[in-house]
Amino acid sequence: MSGSFHSSSSDRQSDSAIMATTTSSLPLGTRLGEFELTGIVGEGGFSVVYVAVDHSLERTVAIKEYIPYSIATRQADGLVLPRSAKHKDTFQIGLASFINEARLLARFSHPALIHIHRVWEQNGTAYMAMQYCLGKTLRQISQTEPDLVRNEGCLKTTFTPILDALAFLHANNCFHRDLSPDNIIILKNGTPILLDFGAARQVIGDRTQALTVILRPGFAPIEQYVDDTSLQQGAWTDVYGISAVLYFLLIGKPPVASVARVLKDPLVKLTDVGDLDWISHSFRDAIDRALAVQPSQRIRSIEELSDALQLPTFRPDSLFGRRLSTQPAGLSKTFSNDTHFPKTVPLTPVSDLPTPVNITPDDQNPPRQNIPLLSTIAENHHQQQEKKPSTKPPWRLLAGVFGIVVFIVALGFVISNHIGKPRRALPPAPTPSTPLPTPSEPASVSESSHPDDIAEPAPPPSPPELPPQPPSEPITVIQPPREPLIY
């Protein structure tokens, strides 16, 4: 069944999501390099997410600060320190994981992954400047519009780029391991984005994961609860997590925690749920198989899960060097054609800032907001634009043709006026009206002439005539006879 998500209410977000400062957060107006904190998006047990203005590039960004409140505290001067000496090692391990998370995300470029601008250490902790996201999480959508997320066609459209992003991470030997409805946001332009790699770390070879991650009950598989080399984590770990998100959207609650399913599995399979008849059996069966407790019985890869769910093909096309889907973008009528990237905005007061999404690592439920998820209107509009004939006026073509015709006519007129006509004869040289003076009569200067005038010089005298010579007689040359030669 195909379809699209539509929202009956406006997608305008309230300003209540910009929180006031707390006793443990940095005061508003604090400068962290070129960033100025202007609000708080959310606060969890391990981090605080601020909204800030980048004065260098004049844009709005989100800044995530590492501060695990259970083992660390903030001093009056803003410095973050472990609560005691025994917490120092744990604090440093978490700090290194936080920095590694940012570096991993900065390495990857995918439209379904959040963009990291910068990571640095300051005040005894670390900060991450990242894309400022405007949208709504899948948990918020399921709470405000539960019927919207129970459409198979819309789920396929939404999760196709998400699964492609996970496959892209797995190909680089990196796993998310913290998938949940809170970590998937639908931007205002309809693009799904995968957030919060709070548990993401690069896994090399068969290295054992010694650092225990923060788990979300219902979405974490059994291998994340035990420190056993026989239950290693891998692509199948994210297969369980993303399938638990699909289960949550269809049922309205997360699956039973995996640790409670080891001895006797109380989880109700989707294929046994009677009120999901509009969802195909193959789609529900794929989710059930991906939620198997034992990794050996589970779907092993994201590619295998995509085939089982019969998701459309995600083909990489180039736009600003990024991989984009050619499948329907699913934009809603109320959405504008914005890009994936944060807009450059002028400096605005906190009260005028748009409302971001809460991307803290905790299961906090921000106020309900009405933002449509996905639809196929954008694709239909694109197809109509391709079919629509061009209505551009042909005046440029006509002007060019007219100019060529005028040039040819003018050239013919010039040729006809100059070719075929006889040339005019040159006039004869003028003869002098007065004879030149003879040698016997030298020229003189007229008395009436101006004293400055100079008389023309007389021609040189001709040579004297010679008397005629008598004709010369022929000269006869007489040669003596030759004597014979005697040998």
C-alpha cells in the first residue's frame, strides 16, 4: 500500500523548546571561540545541547557539550571536573568517546547523517558544533499523530535513506548502536536525519567492546547488555535497533527488553497482531525476524533487511558532492523546498530564534509539535515540471535569424552597386598655358610681383650643335697568307 504522511495542523513550532538556563548549563551569551550561546535546546544526563550563533560564518548552529552529571560537575568559572578521583578515568573514557564520535561523523557525508562542523576541547570538557536541525522526531510524530506512522508506503519512503546511511557506516566498519525513535528526525523539508551517535565508536577487527554504552530499554539487543566475546556486536546490532523502531511505530510501544526475552520470549510478533491487516505480511515478518533475541537467528545485515522489507532502491546522485535518493522525497504541502544544509541567518535574539529539535541522548519528550512527515507531492511536482512543455519566448532565435537576413541583404546591395560598372577614365594631364622661356630670353621678376616671390630658375642651356660629319669609309683588314706547318 502506498501513501504519504499529511498533517492536519500547522508545522509552526512554538518557542517553548528554547529552554532557559539551568544551574548546570553555561549562561547565555557565553562565547566559545566564534560561537555565542543564545539558548538551550535540551539537557540530558550526559550532555547539554545549546543553540548558538557562529559569528565567523553568520549562521545558526547547535553545540553539544559533554558533561555527564552523574560523575562530573561544573565549577563557578565554567570548568567541568570529575566529582571525585575514582570518576576521573570514567570521565576521560567518555570524553574520548565523545570526541571520537564527532570525528567519525565528520568523516562521512550522507544526506541522512547529521553534519559536524567542528569539535574542540575547552573548560575541561569537549564541544561539538553541528547542523542546527528543525523538525520533529519519530517519537514526537507517533505521539501527536499515531495514525500517520502506520502506513507501510510512508515507512518505506522514510526508512530507505536511513537504512542506506547505516549500510554506509557499516561499510566503513562503524556502527551506531543507539538507534531509537528519539534519534531519527524528519526535517521541515521532509528529509530523515539520523542523530546522536552517543554510542558510536569504530570497531576494528575482533576487538572486544569494553566500554559499556548507555542503553535504551526495548531498543538495545542482548549483545549490548553482556560483556561476552561470544556475543559480539556488529551490523546485526543495528538491525535489531532499527527494527525495534519500526515495531514501536506500528504498535505504539517498544518491544520487550531483550534481557527479558532470553528464557521465555513474551514479545508479540507483528504477524500475530490482528489490527495490522493493511500492513503486508512480508513487511511484518521481516521485522519479526530482525528482532530475534539471538544474533545467530537474526537478519545479519542492513542490506538483507532492506531486501526483506522490500524497500525501494536508494540510488546515489550528486548534489554538492553528497549522496541523494532519487526516490520520492515525500515533501508535505506545508513544507518548502529547503536543502539539507543549515541556512545562513542573521543574528537574532533568543525570543525570535526558530525552535530546534531536542537531540539529547536521553529519552525526553519535548512538547508536541505538528510537523508533517513525508509525502510524494514533491516527486509529482518534479514529474509535472519534466512533462510541461517549455514556454520560453523564441524572441532570441527570431532576432538572430532577422539579423542574419539583414546582413545578407546589405551585402548583396553593396555587391550589386560595385560589380559590373565600368571604371571611369582618368582625366588627361593639364598642359601649361604659357611656354617656358628660352635661353636667350631669361626669365625676369615682374615689377608688380611681391618682393618675397622668387622667380622660377631658367632651364639649363642646350648643348651646341656639332657640324655634320662625312660618312666614314669601310676599313679593310688584310691578313698575310698562312704558311703550312711542317711536322
